[in-house]
Amino acid sequence: MTCFANSFGRTSELVSEADLKFLVKNLDEIDESESWEAVIDKRNNLLHYNAKCCKPKNAPVKYLSVTVFENCTPELLRDFYMDNNYRKQWDKTVVEHEQLQLDRSNGTEIGRTIKKFPLLTPREYILAWRLWEGNDKTYYCFIKECEHPSAPLQRKCVRVRYFRSGWRIRKVPGRDACEIKMYHQEDAGLNVEMAKLAFARGIWSYVCKMHAALCKYPSSSQPGSDPATALSLVQKGMSMMGSRKRKLERRQSGKVVANGLLLVGGVICLSRGNCSLGAKVAMGYLLTKLGKHNARQSIGES
């Protein structure tokens, strides 16, 4: 665990400009020594999803995914990803979420999320995240694991100890479309090869489900969801992106956890501290299907 929060004071630099620089470096794929493996490339008339992965030395598998949504704006996609109340309506793996702390001086937030997947012990995430907005309507979010006095360990859950995730949302030039590129690394205690297989088998159906929820947003969002359109704490800062220097606005997202899905997270699609969400949903889906298949075989043999 690499970051800690004072429940009575500022969250300090839990998620800093250095983390933003790290995120941009990974999204821009600056490290040419990394060997990437294609995982999936799927599309339909309204959606395109592409993901790849690599295995760094002595570190969890790293995922990069790009999702392009037609007929979508960066602001809408940002709000969708940051609205945890709405996520609980369509993503049944999220069984519990609460905001633990908000630093009004820089917009850093801390939250706790419990996710449940078929045949797996619930996973608990204590995460800190921060949202930046660029002058060109490009949005960045970085999420990392942390500890908090209000979230002691629970025997009924597996605490995720390593989590690095983030995304960039921007408009696709010349089109009524929006792109989210996501970076994700997570150690959730799963077998690496099985998780990769499950991710490849199940992520497309999950992304399609997410797109269906996006098409209904925000009309289906319940009052009080407080999505990113309500961001009010704005501070200007300078971030160093390699040789580039860009002015960014730092904003907070009240009472929500950034997803990073990731994977999904995120890779992982996802979202909001959920970046490896796609991988774990796919894992549960695959295990369930395998269980049903084996059961049918047993009945047939008997």
C-alpha cells in the first residue's frame, strides 16, 4: 500500500501531478521496450472496442483499451463514468459504495467499493482518485489504492492491495464520436492466465451492456446522483507531460468513485475504480458457464 489519508485533514498529494504525468506516459505508450499482446478488437455501428496487454517484470499485467462511442460528447461520457449511483443501476457487480473523504483544496477524493462476482469472494477497493480537465475538453482521471481510517479490513472481503488505473476522454476529430483510452494494472488475487482468458471471452458483451446504459443516460439517472457536471471545486495547475506542458483544470466529482475499469477500469473498462471490472465480470461469467457445462455433462453421463 503506497498512500495514506488523514481523516481530519488534507489528503495531501495522494494523487499528484506526478501521477498525471505517469498516466499520460502510459496512455501515449512511450516505453518502446514493452511487448504488447492483442486481446480483442470488436465493433458494431455505434461502438468500437480494442484492448491489448503486456506483462511487466515483477508487476501485474498491464492493460490498454480504447473504446469509441458514436453520437457521444466528452462531457456526457465523463459524467457517465463518474456517476456511481447510476452505475449501481446497471452494473450488478457493484454491491456497495461510499465516499470516505473529499479534499476541497485540490479535489482529491477517497472512496470504498465492494464488488461481487460469481464464485469469487467479494473484492474491496479503497481508492483515491482525481479528475483533471484540459483546455481542449480532454479529461483525465487517475485512480490508485490507499488506506483510510474509516475502512478497516473485513474478513468477508478480499482487499485489493495494488491498483493503478486511469483514463483519457476526448472527442474524435471530425466526427460526432468520443473516445476513452484506459490504462489499468491491478492485483486482485486472480490467476493471471485465467483472468486474461476470461477478459477476452467476456469483455465485449460487458462493453455492449455499458453502451446500452450510456444511451439511456442521463434520463435514467436518479436524482441526487451528483455526476461530474456538478463539479464545482476548480483549481488551475500546470502538468508536465514529457516534453509537453499543458494547462489543466483540476476538478472534483462529489460523492463518486472514478472507474477506472477499468479496466477495464478498469483495462478494463471501466471505470471508477472498476478498471479491472471487465476482467472480473468476464471471469465470473466464464466460470459460471463452465460450471453449467460440466453439470450438463454430468447429467448426460449419468
